Amino acid sequence: MEEMSQVISYAAYLLPAIVVGIIAYYFFKGHIANEEGRRRYLIQKEAQNTVLPMRMQAYERISLLLERIDPNKLLIRVKPFSDEIEKYEALLIQNIEQEFEHNVTQQIYVTPECWNLINAAKNATIHLIRQAAMHEQSSTADGVREYLLRNFMEEVTPSQKALTYIKKEVAELF
């Protein structure tokens, strides 16, 4: 019987210690999680101050890329050197590819949807140039150039569509 009262006595001393230990465990667990979240927030805030200017610069460069491959501006900037349609088509496509390759690293700063749209705008522009070179009745490069300029003056170009998306995406950053 005395042993039983001793066990009960030890249990009476241990029970409050166990309860305090459990409460302390959950308190410190919550505190550590809160501190970790605070540290993560501060690191993210500091990274945002560093990354945001780089992202904005990438959007600027991509906007410039889209402006430079826009058919209305490309056809005015790149004039044919000869009357051969194939050479002029190759020259236009080469200019588009060079502009794109020069800015390909900007994809790490923009969303995948945005980059896919830029890639699609480039490919659509190349496709439209190839179609015009195949379907144009004129047999000179200047004829193809005039045909393309007339067609693109009336409709929205793939570059303009992508540029509209970029503007929307940049507006979401603020």
C-alpha cells in the first residue's frame, strides 16, 4: 500500500511537469514557426528589391525585341538588297532570329506564359513572311515588301498582341 501511495505521489509530481513540458513544446514550436515565416518574409522582401529592377529591365528588352520584329517596323528598317524574293525572305527571317537569339536569356525573368507568347509571336511573324513570299504575285522583293506592309497596316500584328500581354503582366507587378 505504501508503494502505491509513493507511485501516486510521484505521478502527482510528474503530471504538472509533463503538462508544462507539453505546453512549452507547443509554445516554442509556434514561436519557431512564426520566426521562420518572418525571416522568410524579410528575405523575400529583400530579394524583391533586387529582382524587380532586373525583371523590369527584361520586360523592357522583350518589348524592344517585339518592336524590332514587328513587321511594320522590320520591313521599313530592312530593305531588300536584290530583287530575289527568296533572298529578301531569308534576310527578314535572319533579322528576326538574330533579335530573338540576342534576347533569349530574358526568359528567366518573365513568366512561362509570357515567354511562350513571345516565341509564338516570333514564329507567327516568320510564318506570315513565308506565306507572303509564296503567295505574292509580284516577282520582286519590293513587291513582297509592299504587299506585307499593306496587309500589316490593316491588322494587328503578332508582336502587337504579345506587347499588349506584356503590358498587362507588368501592370500586375504593381
